Amino acid sequence: MKIATKWQDYSIIATGDGYKLERWGDVTLLRPDPQVIWPSRIDMSAYKSLNAKYTRSESGGGEWQYIKKMPVEWTVSYGELKFKVKPMGFKHTGLFPEQAANWETMMGLIKNAGRPISVLNLFAYTGGATVACLSAGASVCHVDASKGMVERAGENVRLSGLGDKPVRFIIDDCKKFVQREIRRGRKYDAIIMDPPSYGRGPNGEMWKIESELYPLVELCSQVLSDNPLFFLINSYTTGLQPMVLENILTLTVKNKFGGRIEAYEVGLPTEEGINLPCGAGGIFIND
């Protein structure tokens, strides 16, 4: 398991009864987590510094309950990287802190490459990986179907002092964008994708990870340069095992370019002394 251990502005205070109690800078949130199947040792809803709690509805979805005054949005830092966070729909905050473990891997690979690296970031959300790769010296093409998330990614890039770095922001269906890049003959040295379980593109395109992930990875292998650096897949919304991601990358990328594959769980430490699993990752590395 890769554990994101370097956060200063984020921590998991406690877990239990399907919830995690988190500190985001000066704000404390209580959010559901399906991996937390053990009982809580404290009454997290009564935690003295709790600002807001997300409660699921029996009919689906849920809502935020605000307990103490808090900002509409605020900034958290990860080293020199800065991100805006805010309570959003479906319990989200606009940032997945466990991904810092992957950021560290990618930043290290880019910094040690000894050459310019171009990155294609698909399903790029609010740009955590985009900011990390830009900070390491790469150029990035950031693609997401949501205009609002792409706009937030631009804010995060500027907030981190990287507004002058080589980045393109694209609002598009990821598969259609890759198909166009193939026709254009454009190549990338690294690819990142963080696909949802289900989703729709800007024109109603359907996405279902079980049937769409392998063909997309296979398609993306066609836009890799002749000497690719890495190809990272992250999966946090499904039960896909790390070995599934390893097999997909082996059959599509490793068999074409050589290199090696790492597959792993991604997690976060808690102040209780345990690690909370937050999904799976698989990365092709061309050493």
C-alpha cells in the first residue's frame, strides 16, 4: 500500500460506523466512507471542533449539515502545492488527499527523467495531478468533461504559482479527445487517468468502467511517445483489485514498450494508528 504521509493541512482524526472525521486546515468535516466497517471509539458527531457533517439519504444522495460557522471555501497546502476545497455534492470536497502518494511518485519520475516530459491527464477533476506534474517541470494537457471542475483546476494551478507553466485545459469526453489526438498525431510521454465507475460526457456519452477501461487504455497506448515515462491508472470508486490494473497495463502498455508495472492499494494514515484504504493504483514505469 502507498500511504500519503506528508500532509500538514490534512489528517484523519478518527474513523468508525461508516464515517471518517477529517481535519482540512482549520475546518473539521465528518464524511461517510464505505471502507469503515468497524465501530467508532468516540462520538464523532459530538466532536468539539466539527464544522459540518455529510449525511446520506435513504432515498439516495445526501446533504451537508452545517454545525459551526465555516468558510464557503478555503485553501489547503501540500508542500508548495495549494488547493481550494469546499463541501460539494456527493460528499466530495474537490480534492482526494490520498492521491498525494501518487503525486510523489510522478513528481520523482518527472524530475529524474533528464528530458522534457509531456503529460496527458484524463478525468483530471480539479487538477491535483496536474498541479503536481507542472510543479515537477512537465507540460500538461488536462482533460475533463465538467466545465466547473476544469475551472477549479485552473484556480488550483494559479493558486500554486504555476499559472505561467505549459498547461492546456480541455473540456471534453476523454475517449473522443484521445481519438482526435491520435488523428492529429500528437504524442505524450506520460498518461494519467482517474476514471469514475459511471459517468456521462458533455454530450451524454456513457461511461462504465468495467466495459470501457481496457479499450480506453489500449487506445491511449497509441498516443504514447516512443520512449514513454509512465502510465498511471487510479481507481477509487470501484472494487477493482490492484492486480486488475496491473493486468490491463501489462496487456496494453508493457507488452508494447517493455518497462515494469507496480500495482498497489492507496491509503491514508489515521491518528488512531491505522491506515485507511482509499482505492487502487497501477503504474507502468519505463526506467
